[in-house]
Amino acid sequence: MLIDVHAHFYHDRTPRADWRERNASRLAAGEKIGITIHVASILGSWGRTSPTYFPSPPDLEYGNDALLALVRDHPNRIRGYVTVNPNYTAHARGEILRCLAAGMIGIKLAASRRASDPLLDPICDIARDRDVPVLQHVWQHRRRDWPGQEASDAVELCALASRHPDMRFILAHIGGGGDWHHSLAAVRAAPNVYVDLSGSGVDAGMLEACLAAVGVARLLWGTDITMDTGWAKLRYLERLLSPEELELVKWKNAARIFPRGAFPSD
């Protein structure tokens, strides 16, 4: 088993005219890498008709419906996160319930609201009640505000995690750029925050530092947009970890934090 906990797909209302080809190329690359399941999200219209990080309710619904269709077309290869915008509290709650009932297995929060904001609490309450994890988009050490997004860092995510100790949170793309040492220092003492190894960064010492900070039981393998760097980290992990430890990162940790029965061999 190899579970990619951070995947993305597109649909016909996104800016990419080649959206079908990109979806197909992800699945094809996944076959070469050995990915069993892509746990994916679609961020609304990816900026075409509402901002990527502030997607409108109609764009969220269309994107989530497109992902549900992909899951139906590839039931053995794709699972879904329901993407919501916490600024629309009632809509977010309704969309989560709708999509979890349709078979999605987690919640994706992009950069629509700071991770520490109380507006995320109602979403976390549903996640706890439905026993699903939350994947939170994170900047590795936020030094300033960024246009078009409410960028969060690990300190803010850990503040949210401390308010919801019975929840499981995934800190997105530790290799996504920025000061990952800062993130690892923050999550070290947050036992319900798991580290997603995806992102384009493949810095020397990054994987060793992740192990030292949170241990092998809180690491999750993923790719995000750049599947080649996910593949590179996987090959490095094969040399760094024992076979038993490698299985934890490849799929067993994910099978533990997602709902029971979400994957074929858990």
C-alpha cells in the first residue's frame, strides 16, 4: 500500500484547458510511483470564477461534485476531502455533511481563514463527530500577510489543535517552502497534528528533522502538485527507515487517522 494524503485534481471550470490530461497524468504517474490511493481535493474553480483561497459556495459545490464524480469513476484509486470556506459557516457545515455522506473521508481547509480563528471551531466539531481528519494548508513560518489568502503557520494550527484535542489535523506540505524548522518546533508538542511530507522542497536534512521532531508515527507521505519530489522523498525514506517504519509512513499512519474502512487493506 502507498497512500498519497495530499493530491489535487481539476475540472472543466478551472483555468486549465488540459484538465483532463492533467488528471490522467496524475493517475499515470501514480501508477509508476506505486500509489494505491490518491486522497484528493479540488479548490473550487482554482481561481477562475472566485479566488483560489476564498472560493464561493457555488464554486465549492461544483469542485466537490467534480471530485465525487472522479471517485465514482476510480473507486479503487481516489478518495476525497470536502473543501470548504469557513467564512460561510452554514454553507461549510452543510457541504461537509453532504459530501461525507456521499463518501468523502476528510476535510480540506485552504487559506480562507487563519487556522487559529474561532470560525474553524464549528468545522472541527463536525470532524470530531464524524471521525475524519482536517488537512490544513500551512505556510512554513508566516512572517507577514500575503495577498489573496489568510496564510496560517504551524503555531496557529497547533493553537486550533489544542482547542480540539480529540481531533486529528494534518499540517500540509512541510516541503512547501519556508522555514520548516519553525513548523517542526511548533508541532513537536502537539500529538494530534500529523506532518504531511509533500511539497516541492527536498532540502537536505528535512526528513531526518521530521523524524526527530514528531517520530515516525506522525509522518504521512504525500505529493501535492509536484509528484516528482514526492517520489524523491519516498526513495530517500526507503534508505532512511526500516521496512516496518517505512510501512507506517507509506500507509499505516494514514489508515489509522482516516475513517475505518476508507482504504482497501486497513
